[in-house]
Amino acid sequence: MALFSKRLEHAVRPLEVADSLILADLHAEDFARPWSDAEFESLLSQTTVFGFAVLPLGKRPGAPTGFVLARQAADEGEILTIAVSRSQRRQGLGRQLMDAVLRKLHADRAAALFLEVEENNAPAIALYRRLGFHQVGGRPDYYRDAKGARSGALVMRRDLR
Ligand SMILES: CC(C)(COP(=O)(O)OP(=O)(O)OC[C@H]1O[C@@H](n2cnc3c(N)ncnc32)[C@H](O)[C@@H]1OP(=O)(O)O)[C@@H](O)C(=O)NCCC(=O)NCCS
């Protein structure tokens, strides 16, 4: 069943393979190793992978300004990536996207949602803490930025039961 919800002036809808190009563009705004549209296509073709796009109402449909991609296996979910366009941040869109993932996992009776986040990514860590995630582990030297500098990852978990 298609999920389509509206909050404030934005709509959230499930991701489709046809979104791959715009997802690659949004991803490239922030990540040192951007994922290509082919990589998004391949991920979205997997039955365990799902996600949501957020679109401003009033804009032409098909122009997401943020998205989240997740994987579900057995009774656990994992956030693969999330990004909101720079000009659209701090309007609650990241939270709406994460809420959509949490709703789906609740509906599927999943037990927990996991993610990894770069230890210096204060905006993302603040968002996840606000949503009830807590740190359950760490991976030293997990990420490398465009200049080759290394940083660690926090592993975070949100209980769903
Ligand atoms: C992380 C990200 C998705 C958040 O998206 P967003 O739409 O700006 O987040 P929201 O507006 O829904 O914020 C929800 C809450 O998260 C926290 N938060 C978000 N951005 C924050 C920031 N820059 N500083 C402090 N807290 C922040 C706040 O508690 C905020 O609530 P508030 O605005 O009422 O204070 C966005 O910053 C982004 O795309 N970053 C680049 C990609 C990235 O780092 N992804 C995460 C990889 S693990």
C-alpha cells in the first residue's frame, strides 16, 4: 500500500527506482563519496531496501528535496543514508523522513533500527538523539573525507518495541 502523508507544506512518499538520478544529486551535496544513480537504482531494486522522498507542495511533482534510504532484514532495520537539500534544512524534513521509516518498521513489527553516523556530524546526531536513538558502539577511523582525513563512526540504535 502506498504511503502518502502531508505535514506542514511537504509531502512524504515512497522512493521509486525512477528517483535514482535526483537521489544521486542530493547525495552529492554532502558526501565525500557520492553514490551514483546506478548505485541508487541497484539498491532500490532490492526487495529489502526501501525509502521515502520529501517534496515541497506546490512544486512540480517528482522533485524531492530530501530522502532517506533504509534496509530491512528479519526484524531489524538499518538507515543506509539520509539527506536533505542544504536550502531546505531545519524545517523538520529530516524528522519527517525518519518518522516515515519508523512508522513502516513499526507496522512490520520490527524490533530495532540501527544506523552509523560520522562522529563529528552534529546535526545528524542531534536529529537521531531527538528521535530516541542511543549509541551502542563505535567504529574508529571508519570514514575518510575528500582530503583523506579519517574520522570514526558512532553506531546508534532505536528500540521499536
Ligand atoms: C541530518 C539532516 C538529514 C537533518 O535534516 P533536517 O531536515 O535539517 O533536520 P530537521 O529540520 O528535521 O531537524 C530535526 C531536529 O534535528 C536536530 N537538528 C537538525 N539539524 C541540526 C543542526 N544543524 N544543529 C543542531 N541540531 C540539529 C534538531 O533537534 C532539530 O529540531 P529543531 O529544528 O526543532 O531544533 C541534514 O542536516 C542533512 O542532510 N545533512 C547532510 C547529510 C547527512 O549528514 N546525513 C546523515 C548521514 S548519517
